[in-house]
Amino acid sequence: MRSCRGCGRAGVEMVLSLGEQPLANALVEEARVDGPEPRYPLELAFCSGCALAQITVSIPPVELFSDYPYFSSYADAVTSNAEILAHRVMGLRGLGPDSLVMEVASNDGYLLKHYVEAGIPVLGIDPARNMVADAKASGVPTLTAFFGQEVAEHLRREGLRADVLHANNVLAHVPDVNGVIGGISRVLADDGVAIVETPYVRDLVDKLEFDTIYHEHLFYYSLTSFRSLLNRHGLEVVDVERIPIHGGSLRVYASRSEAALVAPAVQHLLAEERELGMSHIGYFEGFAARVKDLCAKLVSLLDRLSADGARVAAYGAAAKGTVLLNAAGIDARSIEFVADKNPHKQGHYMPGVHVPVVAPDAITDRMPDYLLLLAWNFADEVMRQQSEYAARGGRFIVPVPEPTIV
């Protein structure tokens, strides 16, 4: 097999194959619903050299991110997390009008707008033209670009150095991850801090979150593997938190190695990972069999409900929904529609399985008996939003880590 994208070590070991899958966010327009869709192998592998889990096939970023359908502002949990973090950082770092906050992959400005409102200069960097347009419209200065060494050098020549640099849910997405980390190192102020949020591979395994594996997510980090990556570019982990967002993530704080004062939480989590054996392929033993069993149980549940005359729809035209439906072979014969409050997704069809995506009003208008929560990471939020549906007798199916009716 190919070399590790993180450390360059020859050969990675296979963990799981989900077969040939469509691109998870490539929602299908109605005019193309009967046409061909490209599919690519979706396989999770592991590098024993640096403990980095990764997929084996890389899709060119320009194909994935130049026009992107995931707007962070439509997820209440994401916007709440961003607001709390921004205000916390402002206080801890003593930020003011002479500071500069940057964000790599800044999406529609959902995070940086809180700094703007406080009078703190910001710069967002995002490759998606539609995202940049939305961010600028909300008053967040944003550069249209794929961040890396070249962009970082340009910003540095312009005299722009970040006192705080955010990178939320992006370092799983970039093929040239060393280029991005190297760019962060170049553009970070000498006493600056980089704050990175990324899904935690431990939650992926423990909670059987296999549907978070898709072509946009190239990497699945432990603190051990992420620290190794940072160290290669003169950065050190100075603090870490486990946070619940996106099914379980790490929030890592990093600074220049020579300025690093490491919090006890870092050594504690690294020790836990050593004890669990997370630097060895054996940590993933049985994961593939558990995924196969979950898919079989979900299909069996839907077949039983259908045989009883029940109607089932779904909520959340999310990337993880694409993976789950395609991996389990669940299509429009089992699911009437997928509701999603993002208007950019409505009127399209789920990749591969071609279930129509509609506005959430359809749930109470059409009253399916069950609602499969494809966006299970926002289950509490969705169930609160759909309180009328529940009051009228609707039930929810949470698919991960075990198909459960609630």
C-alpha cells in the first residue's frame, strides 16, 4: 500500500473498507438524478509509524470544496460552540483592536463574526466561493484560497501574523496536511496560539461512528498522532480538551515549541492513549465486524417497520448520512425523504441512493411514523426542533452506535 500522508512511512495497514462510495456531499440535482455518479473506494487505514488513521484515496480538493454545501450557521450546536469559544479566547488572550484572529477554512464566518462584533480584527481563509460571499456579506473579511505554505508566506510578507489562529474541522480534510501545519507555523505570531478542533479517533472507534469516514475526511487523529505532526513543524501541544461536538472531538491548543508551557491535561491524555494501545493497529481489532453488524441491524429494523406498514423518513442531508445509507444499502424504497433546514440542500437528492431532500416542514405535513436521524451528532437539537412531530406520535431512530428507537 501507499506511504503515510503524515510521516511518509512506507506502507499503511487496512482497517475497514466501505466499498465504492459517491462523494458524501455531492448532492444530486433533479436533472441529473438518472445520470451516472462517480464512486471511489472508501477505505480506512493506519500508519504504525506515527499512529495516524487515514483513508487511502484522495480526491482533489478543488473538486470537493470550491462550491461547498455545508454552511456551519445552520447547525445550532456549531454556532453555540463557536460563540462560547470566541468569547472565552477573547478573555484568556486579552484580545483587542491591535490583535489579529485568523481562521483556516472559515466557512461562512460563523466563528469570526463574534470577534468582529467585539471590534477585534479578523481574517478568514476559505476556498469555497459561496462561503466567502456569505462571510463577506456578514462583515467578515475573508480570502478565497486553499490555505498552505504559499498563502502563509504571502500573509507574512504583508505583515499579517495571527495572535490566535482557529482551524475547526479542517485538518482532517487537507491532503497536504504538512503544508497546512507548516503554513500555520509560519503565520502564527511568536507568542500566538493555534486552536484546532478535529474529530477524535477514539470516539470513532468507541462509539462506532463509521459514517464519519468519507472522502473529505482524510485523517482521523489521536492526540499522539496530532502531536507528532505538530512537532515536525516546530509547534507543541500546550493544552487539550475533549469536547462533545461532532460525536466527540479534540480541541488542541498549540504554540511555538520554544514558548511552550504544557498543561497537565496533555500528558494525562497521552498516557491514556498509550494505555489503550492507540499507537498500534490492534486498537482497531473488531471494528470492521462491528460496522457490518450495525448496518445489518439497521436494515433489519427498517424491514421490520416496513412489514408492519410503518412509514419512515430521515433527518439530516449530512455527509455521514450519505455514508450510512450507501454502506447499508438503504434507498428510497425504505426512506420517503430526508429533511434538512439548509435551503442549499433542499430540492436535491442524496448521493448514491437518490432519496429526495426537502424542507423540515415536510415532517409534520406528511407525518412519517419514524424519523431516522442521519445527523445523529445533533440528535438532541433535532428532537427539540421536532417537538410537534413527537407530540403527534412520531418516533425517532438513532442509528449509531446501535439502532435505537426513542
